Amino acid sequence: MINMKRAYYEDIELFKSGTIVFWTIVFLAVLVTFPLYMSNYYLYLFSLMMVYVIVSVGLNILVGSTGQISLGHAGFFAIGAYGTVILMTSLSLPFFVAIIAAAFIAAFFGFVLGLPALRLEGPYLTIATLAFGLAIMHIIGHTEFFGGRQGLVAPALDIGVPQLGWSYVLDSMISKYYLVLIFTIIMVLVAINILKTKAGRAFVAIRDSDIAAEVIGINLTMYKTLAFATSAFFAGVGGGLFAFVLGFFDPFTFNLILSVIFIVMIVVGGLGSVMGSISGAILITYLMYDLFKNVDEVPVVGALLVAFSQQFMTITGMDNFNYIAVGLVMIGIMLFEPLGLFGGWIRLKKYWKTWPF
Amino acid sequence: MRISKKILVTMIVPLLAVFLFASEGLAQKKGFDDKEIRIGSWSPQTGPAAPWGATSRGAKLLFDIVNEQGGIHGRQLRLFIRDDQYNPSQTMAGVRDLVDRQGVLAFVGGVGTAPALAVRRYLAQNKIPLVSVMTGAEHLNFPHNPWLWALWPLYDDDASVMAKFLVEKKKFKKIGMLYQNDDYGLDPLAGVQRRLKTYNMELAIAVPVEPIERDLSSQISRLKAAGVEAVIGYVAPTQAAIALRSSVAIGFRPQWIHSYNLTDFSLMNHITDGLWAKEGVMTTAFTEDILDFKIPKMKEYADAAKRLAPGERWGIFYAAGITAGEPLVQALKQVGRDLSPEALVRELNNINNFQGIGPRVTWTATNHLPPAEFRIWQCGPKGEVIVLQDWTKNDLPKKR
């Protein structure tokens, strides 16, 4: 995109300028101090947002940077959630070991799903990944070991090693929020750095033209499956955290709609950019979970919408305002800013750079 | 990396200000004041499960009626409904929103096993009563949860009464079962099997159905091949309709009997083109007949619905919402003017043989189980309710 780089070092450094360092620190400071001035509800909402940030950052490595597609990410998300909880309850592994192991299991499945991707492209690959996501949901739903369709209740979140006698149970939403925050920061840093390594550049080369990439010596088999595995790893970590943020999940939680929502997050945010995935995940989660959820209690507007709904829509019409708003925002972004939120950000930056001229 | 001090100061000062003057405190808000009592409810108002959302609106009707009559000891009831699309993560968001930002005294209704399982722990931690949760799945109620009061009867009890009726009253020898392959079907499967064991009988055949299946011809053929005289159904309304149509189509006409979730005969007749009445399908039921306006309460509610919520269909889920709200209103009345969460819990545990338009409810400090009394209905030729057996308690509850 529009970044003028003159040296290799500029390409690999984490922060481009002091301004970015400053704002990153401010942003993190706000996140860290958030529980001091916000209610529990927002802690839950933000934890959920960060879980989705992890998933969409990972998905963007696959879709945005490597040019592959996956409509099966809810499957990896499910593997992460189920894997973490089951490894903790049946093998009594410590949390950190369990979540990493579960993420590696997800990555393995990602690798396996990456194999057909070597021969399939576009709509065909979409169908293959879609089938994977649905299959995972149904396999879990039919297996007693995974709790069947009744779902699983997450155990107490003990981040110590209970076998060695030191356990530390995170019970409150605040502590879980911090745990998710730490994971999110690490995973986002990992994602930014992956894109600056040899692998990251190979991904981009494959996206731009896989034949050309192969000609210049990039091993397609390795890097395509690696992209799937990496992306699945992120989804697995996200799933493991999601299990504890919510505390309960059943197979239907990980349905096709969730996979589609993940895609929506990165497309709205901006393909191929970490900042885009983050902003997309935050915006979509906010729209789905918070916007207009209490529409009839909003002063003035609420009463107006209630009247409108009763006049022109059904009795249950009220809650559709949430859907309508989400849809309008998505259409609006795609219409006016095809590069997503990140594209908008770049335009904004360019505009202010030359301001007032 | 040079940041001028000026910029640093201008950035940090507003940040500090946000800290110091942040309005939204951590303290939980109270669920009531001198003028109103705030109650929460969740249900799917949108999405595929939206028909069940009528329950929350039914509870709202009951509260509106109570408010018209002057409220409860001078306080008005206010119901906040959150749409969760039957998605547990959305339920959690809605419930936290109500508890943390709005402040509610209790939750009433609340549709679905998965959503309820997701928020159960959180509500217990925050000491918010969850009254009349709308699911008959067993594992929500065990072990005993002091913050959850159940009204929706357990499917296990339902099926046990049903099987007893089929064997003792109807003298059926070969009984089959068509069940949904999750706890909605598996709990009653166990109940039927336990009951039949007391007669030294077994189910002739038990055929599972996936909730998303729409072609049930193979299941029906298996039931037909087993030569069953009666089929117990634990499936969703759509599937019950499909099952009935396909069995009539191949000339297989057993006596169908379904769970209490399928008592909306006019709806069932509509989606089976009248086959429901023609075949005389039976169901269990745990409420009064919602079209029997000789019952004074039923008439009062139905009239109020016409007046206060003219867009609503007077259906079984809407009425179920009223049923869910009644014990809570009763408990609030028993509390008197000195309201507190503790007092509400005390009186909820003191609901004794209370009956509105639903079943007789008794809750004690150690028993929050739903009622286990059922009636058995048959769909008459005009779609009316014929009562085959009046209130019968399950005398063979599962040992726990």
C-alpha cells in the first residue's frame, strides 16, 4: 500500500514512528486501565472483541495476505475451545499448556485442510472449507466424549499448575479480561512479525501470483499449508479463550454464520492488514452485540422506532433494527471504502498530511 | 523517536481526566426503587428460533395487567427484554447489560437450555434470581441451584406419565419412539424406558432424528417395519408435521402422542393441512387449555392481550410467558412493601400450591424443581382440546 520504504530495516521495524509508539502506548494504557472505570458488561464485550480480534488477525493472514479463503474457521475456533477444555478436564493439563496444545491441534487440522487448497481455488476451495466447518460442528455434536449436543461447561480457569500445589484461579471478569488482553497483545505482535519474515513475504507472493511465486523458488506446498496452519493456530487460541470468556458452549455456537462473520470482520476491516483485522473485529462485534440491543429504552429515538415498528413492521420488528443497522454499515463501508476501515484510515492520513492544502 | 513534552502533556491530561471523572462506577445497580421493580428476560426475538420469543412478550403482558391494577404494593413492574437470537454469547451480553448497566432484581422466563447454561453461573454469582427458566432439560436443575427456579416440567417426567397412559389406559403393546437426538429427546427416552420396565416391556423401536433433518421417510419406514401401534414423539413442531404427513402418505397410521411443547393444535393443524385433527394426535400438557375462556383468568388475559397487545397471536408460547411470570408476581405480592433481594428469594421459596393458568407450583428452599403434573389431550375433529386424562403426577420420578 501507500508506504514509502527506502530500506529493508524500515520494512521490518515494529513501529514506523514515534507517533505510532506513543499512540500504541496510550491505547494499551486505556485497555489496561479499562476495568477501573467501566462496568462488567463492557469487560465481557471487550473480552469477546479481543477473542474475535485474535481470530480475524489469523484469518487475515490466510485470506488477506495469502489469498486463500476459508469458510471453515468456526471449525478451528471450535477445536480450540473444545480442545482446551477437554485437555484440562480429562488430561488435567494446566491452562497454558492446554490452550497451546489445542491451538496446535487446530493448526494440524489447518495443515490438513491446506492440502486440498493446493489443487482447489476460488469457489471450490470455499466449498471445501465450508464442508470442513460444518463437519466439525456435527462430529462434535454426535460424539459423547465431546459432550454431544448438550455442550460443555468450562471448568474453573486455573492458570497455575494445580498438580504442583500452586493454583491461581481467575474467577472474576476483570482477571479474565486481563488474560485475554495479554494473549491478544502477544498474538497481534506475532501476526505483525510473521508478515515481516520470509514466510510472510512468501504468503504475499503467493497471493499476487502463485505461479510467479513458484518460479522464484517459493515452495507452494509448504507455504500454502503453512498459511492454513498458522491461521488455524490463531483461531485455536481464540477458541480456547472464548471457552472461558463465555463459560459454556455447545456445537451450534460454532455454526456457519460464525465463519461468515469472521470473513465479514476482515473484509470490513481491510484485507491484508493487521490493523484492519483489529478494527473490523471490534466494529462488527460492537454492531452485533451492543448496537440497538436496548433500542426501545433509548431516549426519544427508542419511542420513535417503537412507533415505526408497530406501524410498518411486525410485533417482533423492533429487534430487527440491529440487523438493519449492521447490514447498512457493512454495505456503506463496502460501497464507499472498498479497502475497508484500513483503507479509510490511509485516506485520512494522506488527507491530513497535506492539510490545509 | 522524539515526542515533544507539550504533546505528551496534552495527551496525558485528558486521559487522567477520564479516570478521575469516569461516571460509570463498578457498583452494581439496584433492581428496584420506590416506584418500580426492574425485571429482565431474554429470548430469541429474531432468527430461526424467533417464535419462542413470544414468551418474553407474554410475561410483559402479565406485568402490564398488574401495572394497570396499580402495580405491586405501589411499585410498577418494568420488563426489559433482550434478544439473544438463541446464541449463548449474545445471551451473556444481554444479561450482563441488564445486570451491570440497568440493574434488575430478577430474570423471568429466559428461553433455552444453552443460553441458560451460559448465564447460570454468572447470575448465581451476582445473586440474581432466575425464575421460571424455559427449558425442560434436566441437567440445568442438577445439582440444586439456589438462584434458579424451574417451571417448565422435566421431559423425563412428561414421558413417564405419557408411557403409563399408553400402557395402562390405552393397552398398547408395541410402542415406538421418534426422538430428537439431543437432551430434548434423550431425557424422555430414558423416562419412557424406565416406565416400560415396570411392566416388563421394552420400546419396540426408538428412532433418532437430527434437529435439522427435513426428510423423515427413512425414520417413518423403520417405525412402520417395526409394526408399532403407538409412537411417542419428541421432536420440533415442523418435524412432527413432516413425520405425520409422511406416515399418512405410506399408509402407516399409529396413534401419535407428542410432548407438551406441541399443544398448539391450531398451529399444528395449519401446518399439517388438518391431518393433526384427522389423526386425533395426542399430546401431554402442563397448562390449562388456552382457548377455554370459561376459566376466568384465561379470559382476563386473552381480553387484555386484545387490548394491550393487539398485534400478538394468542398462542401457546405467548401464554407460556404469562405462566412463567405468574409465580414471580405472586412472590412479589407475598413480599409486601419491604422489598429486597433476600425477601424475594424467601418468598420464591415459599410458593406453595400456587396455580395460575399453568401447573400447580410448589417451591421450597431445597426444591426448585418444576411441577411434575400433566394432563393428556387429544386433538378433536375441529381442532379443539379433548381431555383424555386430567392432572396426573409422575409417580416414578428418576432417582437422583
